[in-house]
Amino acid sequence: MRLFVAVCPPAEVVSHLGTQIARLRVGAAAAAGARVRLVDPCDLHLTLAFLGDVETARLVDVESALGLAADSFRAGREAPPRLRLGGGGVFGDSRRTLLWVDARGDVEVLHGLARLVRERLRVAGLPYDDKPFRPHLTVARPGDRMDPTAVEADRTDLDEYAGPEWRTTELLLMRSRLGAARPRYERLAAWPL
Ligand code: ATP
Ligand code: MG
């Protein structure tokens, strides 16, 4: 099964961002019926580590690795990172263009958490993509169905955006199912931070 590790913003942060997205060109395009693939609000997340395909038999190892990572995080007496959404960027181009929102605040603490998670996965011999962690929340996948200058203008507008602050109090193991119109995510397990 396809797995990743994430933290999620709470409902009030998601709804604040939703209001902002609706004001952007990508939001207007979605409202007009363009297939710009806005991310469903309940799917918004920050990926800390992407494992990809893992055999079901190894799920228990994944869970124990993540439990240990959360334990070490708490033992380090770091308060759960206090974050807010603001700013943003564009990844990819043409058909792969996606728009994302940045995280601000205790981003260094989030980096530390991602390091702990990846370290535990590595020690357990589990797969993960070891590209440097770049915190981001994907908000839309307009691809080439929107003018690149409009996507860029949305990105610039996001510079002015500052969402409400929240504390990430849960580390989440997520399963992703591709193939449908949008990926389906499922929470498999959670650990307190
Ligand atoms: P789609 O692939 O249909 O665009 P998605 O990217 O949201 O949807 P997944 O590919 O299952 O769905 O990815 C789940 C999460 O892991 C997303 O946050 C995605 O950005 C991240 N992710 C996917 N592949 C990688 C990778 N190789 N390295 C790091 N993060 C990844
Ligand atoms: Mg993907």
C-alpha cells in the first residue's frame, strides 16, 4: 500500500485558507467549472516523509517506527510546532503545475520532526524518499488547464496571506489510493506530539 507521513492543519485553519483560495484565480476557475483540481479541504496536509509502496506485512514496522519517532520528539521536550500558513509557491510546469501554500513559524521544529521520522524509517529498513524536506501544502493542481501567468499571479497573492496559528499535535500515518479523479487519503494511525 502507498503510504506517507503527514501533519494536518485543524478545521479553522483549513476553512480560513479556503476563503483565501476562493478569492484566487484558481478558485474562480474551479467555481467556473475548470478542472484545476482544488484539493478537497479535508485532504490538506503537510507531508513529512513519503514511503511509497510498502507491503501490508510491514505496516506494523511502520507503525512502530513512527511511534518511536513521536516518543523521541516528545522526549526532546520540544513543544509541538506552532505554525501558520502563509506565502506559497508553484511546483512543476505545464501538465504538472501545482500551487502550494507555505508553512511559517516553528518550521525548524517541523524539520526536526521530519528528521526523526526519516531516521526511524531508515533504521527499520523501510523505504522513503530522502529528497530534502520542503514543507508545503498542495492546494490545487491546475496543470496546463490554467494560464501560467495566472498561476504565478496567485502565487504572488499568497505572499499577502497569513492564516491563523495552530499547534500540530498529531503525527499521522496516511494511506493514498491513486487512480480516481483525485487521490483518496485515509488516516491509518496517529500519535500525539
Ligand atoms: P497525485 O499523485 O494524484 O497528484 P498526491 O501527490 O497527493 O496525488 P501521492 O502521490 O500518493 O498523492 O502523494 C501523497 C503525498 O506524498 C503528497 O503530499 C505528495 O506531495 C507526497 N509525495 C508523493 N510522492 C513523493 C515523493 N516522491 N517524495 C516526497 N513526497 C512525495
Ligand atoms: Mg503524487
